[in-house]
Amino acid sequence: MSRNLHPTEGARFLLQRTVEDGARATYKVSIYTPDAVFSSTASLAEDGTAALVAPTSAPGDLDERLTNLAKLVARDAPKRREDGLAVWPARIMRWRK
């Protein structure tokens, strides 16, 4: 059963890990707005860097907000490793107004 990820307002950001390679990971990233979805790929590194491989073409500053969310995940990777958790979560979803 597929879940409707389109919010009634704001945007929903979804990161789904596709590749994990030690200190790096690749995520399929999507931005869901009330009436559209915009997707791309992001590369994250344990040193706290994150970048979209290509813009999603989402309106406004949504790509920047998505990149900032990805950077937070990347910056948290060393602490997750230290705590014995999965360094790169399989799926991250956030909603922002």
C-alpha cells in the first residue's frame, strides 16, 4: 500500500539511502509539495558535506532546505558510528512549513 506523501501545506523532504560505502552514502532525495514531487540524488560524506548531484527544480529555496537537511545527517554520522548505530539511516523524512 503506497502512502500519500504530499502535505496539505509546506513541503515534505524524503531521503532514501541507495548506496552506503563506509564514510560516504548516496541517497535518492525527494521534495513533496501539495501538488508536485521533485527528485534528485544527493551525496553525503562523514565529514559533514552534502551536495545534490543535480537540482530538483523545486520552487523557491526548497533545494537549499533539502541540502541543509542532508548536511545535518552527514554531520551526525560520526556520532552515530561512535554510539554503535547505523551510520547512514535507510530513510529520513521531515516536514517543514
